[in-house]
Amino acid sequence: MPMNNSKKVAGLAGLASVLWLGLVGAVAASQRRLVFNPTIKREVQHPRSSGHRTRPVVLRARDGTKLSGWLMTPAVVGPRPAVIYFGGRSEEVSWVARDAGKLFPGMTVLAINYRGYGNSQGIPDEQLMIDDGCMLFDWLGERPHVDPRRIAVVGRSLGSGVAVQVTMQRPAHALVLITPYDSILAIAKRRFRTMPIEYVLRHRFESIKYAPSLLAPTYVLRAAVDDIVPHSHTDLLVAQLGSLHKDEIVPGSDHMNIPYLEATQTRIAEFLSEQFARPPVQPIAAATAQAIADAAVDAASTTSAAASQTDAATALSVAAASIVAQAPMPMPEPAPVGVGQQLPAPSPATPG
């Protein structure tokens, strides 16, 4: 009889192992669906900003993939500060065109759907999204109505990870992070506690690795109630940010409604207007910006697995600081039109 019981226990243990391995395999196979939730349908059927000229744009990524979205330009003569927006996991960005007048007054705005979202082609992928984000930043800076020294980056939820990595590689003037996290990997490990998720998750969005080396003044906005990105994950990121300007909770907000609330939009508009009124820093050369990113990645990879996050953050900061010290000093620039200021009428002889 004891022998029979031992066989039963061994059989159950074997079955449990098979089921566990099968579950791990299913997570590995479906991880793209766990991280991304592409939304095809437009949130706003006819997006148009009350404070901007709004036009749809289709841009080609470096691999030829077509990316679709909207470019909004204020009715003001001369180069203007600009904003590039990165949305959330399930977000289609047409609503940004509708709300741009309140969110980004007097600023040029670019909101492009990720690969596989809206009318954009392709399949979502972390590295491709970062590459696309850098391409969009460069494209926006080449517009004749944009001051390339004053481009801010805004990212919401999943997009906060895109925004952080783009800001690591490009000279953003300011950074806004809405419901940001330390890493998707950390959130996944919290959700799948019994699985070796670190061995199967490819799209990690590890913002905390890059946070200590970020140079742009950073504004963090949290939801009052957030069951998607718990505040503990935001706390870890905020503790490592290299240039934290402010960290605020928006009253009455949750993870889903926070970007649409007037309180959120007013805060973002005021922060960006304040930052754009300050003298811009001359852009760091592309090679230098890439060297900063490479130094951060190298420092993170050479930090032993047993090292604490504080030690890793210190290594990142030292590696980036040695390169960033070579960046040029700020150059004077007239202040942009801020919140509540009267926009001057465009000259009829000057094309918009």
C-alpha cells in the first residue's frame, strides 16, 4: 500500500510539472498579447484640435512600415516648441488631436499610433517601438515650424516606457510620464509569481535602468486609484529619476480616465509651458546621445545579478555623466506662448 501511495504522489507531481511547464510555455507564446493590446478602431472619428491646424500624416519607419497619426500645428508664425505623445497599451491616439488645444496650447503636437494600432501597419515590438519613437522625434525636429531645441516627450502607461527610452537617445527638453512603472518585467513577475517570467518575457520596458541618466526635467502624474500600475512600481521609478521636477497624484483619477480629466490636462499644459519658457539646451550630437544610451545599457549589464538597484543606479549615473558633461550650455531663446496667453493672429502672407 505505501508503494502505491508513492506512485500516486510521483504521478501527481509529474502531472503538476507538465501542467506548470505547459503554462509557462503558453505565457511565452502569448507574451505579445499580454504586453500589447492593439486597438484598431478610432476613439474619435473626426479628430480636430480647436487650437491647432490638424492634419493626418502617414510616415514610413526605417524598415518601410507605414505609421499613421496626426500632426497639429498652432496658428502662430515662426518655430514653435513641440510635443510627441506615446500612448498606452490599449490606446488609439485620435483623442489627442481632439484635446490638444487644452493639453498642448501653442505647441506643435505629433501623435502617431504604434505598429498594429489604428491605421498603422506592422506588429508591436518593444525595440521597434523605440526605434520608431526616435525616428518620429527626428522627423518632428525637421519641421520648419518646430524649434528642434524645444521638443518634449509625453508617455502614458505602456508609453511611459517608450518615452523614457526615446528621451535617453534624443535631447528632449522635458518629459511627462503618466502612470509610469519601473518595468513591465517587474509587473509581470508580480502577476505571475510562480513562473520564471524573466526567462520568457521579451518585451520588458525596463525604465528603471535608464531613469538615473535622464537629463530632461521630468513630471510624473499618478492616478489616485490604479490597479494596473500600483504606486509601489511608480515609487521605484521615481526614486531613480535623474531629474525629477514633480510627482503628483491627480484627484478623482484612475488608470483609464486620467489623461482625459481637466485637472490632468491643465497640469501638463502648465508644466510644459513653464519648461518651454526656459532657455533651451542645444541638441546633443546623435553620436553623443547614442553613447549615453550605450553607456547606460553597458553599466546595467555589467552590474552583477546580486547587486542592489541602488548600486546599478549609481553605475548608470556615473557612466552617463562622463559623457553628458561634454554637452553644450543652454542658449537664450524667447519664451513661447504659455497657458492663458493670447495667441497672435497668423500673418496672411505667411503659409502655416
